[in-house]
Amino acid sequence: MNRTWLSAGLGVGLIVAGVAPAVLGQQRAIRTVSSISAQDKASGAKQHPELLKEFGGAYVGPQARYVESVGRRIAVQSGLSNAQGDFTVTLLNSPVNNAFAIPGGYVYVTRQLMALMNDEAQLAGVLGHEVGHVAAQHGQRRQQAAQRNAIGGALLQVLTGALLGDSALGGVLQQGIGTGSQLLTLKFSRSQEYEADDLGIRYLASAGYDPRALSDMLASLAAQTSLDQRVSGDARSMPEWASTHPDPGERVDRAAQMASRTGATSTLRNRDAFLTALNGVLYGDDPKQGVIDGSRFRHPDLRLSFTAPSGFGMENGADAVSITGSGGQAQFGGMAYNGNLSTYIDSVLKRVAGNAGAPPAGEVQRTTINGLPAAWRTVRANTKSGQIDATVFAYDFGGGKAYHFLLLTPVGKGIGPFDSMVRSVQRLSAQDAAAIKPRRVNLVTVKAGDTVQSLGRRMAYSDYPLERFLVLNALNERSVLKPGDRVKIVTW
């Protein structure tokens, strides 16, 4: 059930990070380590399977092998190891724009972010930036700020320090309701983001690539983030990363200046090889994890659907769906079920409460939603900024299966802003489930008469098809396509 590379240390680690601590473009020494320690290898090996689970598993196929070869080639430029085999590079089956690396030689990029790229040098630049964070030991320096993100960055900020009884609710969310789409969010400082940019550009140049590729990729990420805000109807809001990361436009310009200061003359991009490898990659949600279409979530295997309230956004993770808006936060997931909804609700609350023991007593309310037996209970939780209501709303789907929402709302609101959502849960018919198909990236060769407008109409989206096409190909409405050019579209 499944954030963007623009959003936390792992993701925005690359793209967005205010004001540079040094003069723009000024070269300065960056302290880096020169080896992968045995301790880091052991730590990375332990975290690797957890990361795979968090991000939908490893993507299998020719795209994965291609990413592995490029990632290893750029990673050795860091000096952490001269042996490409010391690096484990993984393409993740995630619809989130993200890339990251962890100590021990483990490097990751999601298939969604790969689809946004337009050449091999951009892929190398992204992975080089993330390896730069490891080489400069940014994670270790920010260890105190590291958090497990169970439901998305915004929700963690709300829940940090929240208590059920005497237990920190935020610290137990990962155990109680799934880990969502983000797992580890190291919030790097602005100076660290710039250092990682500089290192990524340095690695590009030393590997023989065009060092300007990272700047181009940053521009595409900024455009994608802007489009995502428009699609979600929240274009006026400030993204979570904006308060701690540099202005995207400034960062793009800075990266371009740093590339020119390398003195490298290579223009190697390997666009054709990259596009050929990319062709056919899954795009957006994997139906096996459920799909989000506008405000509606559908899962063909679980045979269920629900609709988020107006003004709320959804993020789909491997094990849960998070729903976020100004009126509250929620997550949808499932747990083991013995046929008793009251026991099920208590189990969810106990897992959330963690070591605090049993949650406060309360009456379980019962109802029927679209033919499904349902029940809910609300308890009061204390946070550093005041009290909130925590509600578990569960559904019996029969056959020993149950699913639930965990709702977090202002004190006294209870279900409140999520009333329409909890009432929208329903079974999917076999026909509706079978109709859910995956989207994929499809390469097309421009023919005479083709325009960005005509190709944009071929995108498998009913909303913003032209805008999606332009961002995907780093084009604008005035771009003129030449016959023989290859561009990306998304098709069913």
C-alpha cells in the first residue's frame, strides 16, 4: 500500500535543501572517509532487508541491472572502495521519487525517480550525491536527528513526544501501524546538502560524465514537485523540506556553477542507452500494493477501496496508506484478526501504546459500513503541543481478514474530518479489481507533425496530461520536437 526525493535527508537529500553557508560556488575542502569499515558493512547488511521491505522490495529486470552497473561505476569515485563489488546498488519498486545511500556500500534509487531522469549522467549524478552523504559521514553527524518515519514526515512532527499512558507514541508507530513509505529520514543541514551536491558533481567529472547533469536533474525534480502540488490541489502550501533545504532554483544555479568550476569538458550523457534501458519500467503505483487515482485508493488483491476527504493527500506504501491534511492525519493498514473487532481494535492500540501497557479503557462503537461490520474506539493522547484524539476504525472483511484506519485529530474531534472516508470503505467487485492495470514508461519516436501537445494527450492520465509529459521529458510548452527524437510517455 506506498514520498519524493525532495523531502527529507534521504530524498531531498539531493534536490532541495535556504541560504548557503559559504559563497555560492566557492570551492572548499570537504572531509570524507576513505574506506568502508567492517562495522559499516555489518550495519548496512542489517538495514538492507528492512529498506527493501520499506520501499516495496527490489525491482527486478533489465532496468535493475543497468542501475546496478551505473551505480557501482559512480560509487567507486568516492574513494570508499576501489572494488565495484563492494557496493550493493538497488533499484526499488517504489512510486516515490527518492534515492539514498547508507554506510556499508548500499545505494538505492526508486524506479519512479529513474523514470524522471533523461540520461545516464543524471542517474549517476543522483547516486553520486547520495554516496557523497555517506563519504562525508553526514548521517553519523546527524544521528541525533535521525527518525523512523512511520507515517510520513508531517505526521512524525505531530506525534513526536505524543503519549499514550507513559509511552512515546511516535516511537511506537512503526510497530503498530506499519512503516509507510519513508523509513529513515535523516534531515541533513543546508551545508551538508551542498557538500553532497559538490561531491556528486566531482564524482561525475572523475567518471567522465558531463558534470552539469546534476543541475539538470535538480531542475526536473523541482518541476516535478511543483506539479505534484498542483495535482494535489495544494500548490500554495510550503513543502516540508522548504523550511530546512535550499531554494530549488538557487540550488540548480549553484550546481551549474560548481560543474563549470570543475574544468571538465566531457559532455557524455549516454541518453540513448539510458532511455533504452528505461523503456517499459513500471510507473506510479504497483497494483500489487494498491493504486491511488485522485482521492480514491483501490487494492485489487485485497478487493477493497476508500476515498480520502476533500483537501487531503494520500501516499501509498508497501504496507499502509497514509492520509494527510490540515484537519488531521491517518493511516490505513491491517493486522492479524481473530474474528472479534473489539479485540482487534485493542490490539492496534496496544501496539501503538508499546511499553506503556494497556491503552485507556473506552467503549467500542459498532456500525455497518457498505455491508461490512465495523467498529471504532477513540482514546485521548497527550503531545508536547497539547492533546489529540486517536481513533481506531476497523472493518471485518470476512474470511479472517480485517483492516483499519488509525485517525489522529485535534482533541474533541474524534473521527471528525475523516467521517466521509471511514464511510467510503467498500468491497471491490471482481470486475473492478480486474480492471486495475499498471502504468508503464513507453518510449516513442517523434514523427513529423508531432508536438508536445499531441504527445501529451497520449499520457495515461485524465488530469494534467500535458504538464506530466513536459516534466517527464524536461520540456516546456514552447519546445519543438524533431522527427527521430525519442521521448517518454506513460501508457497503460
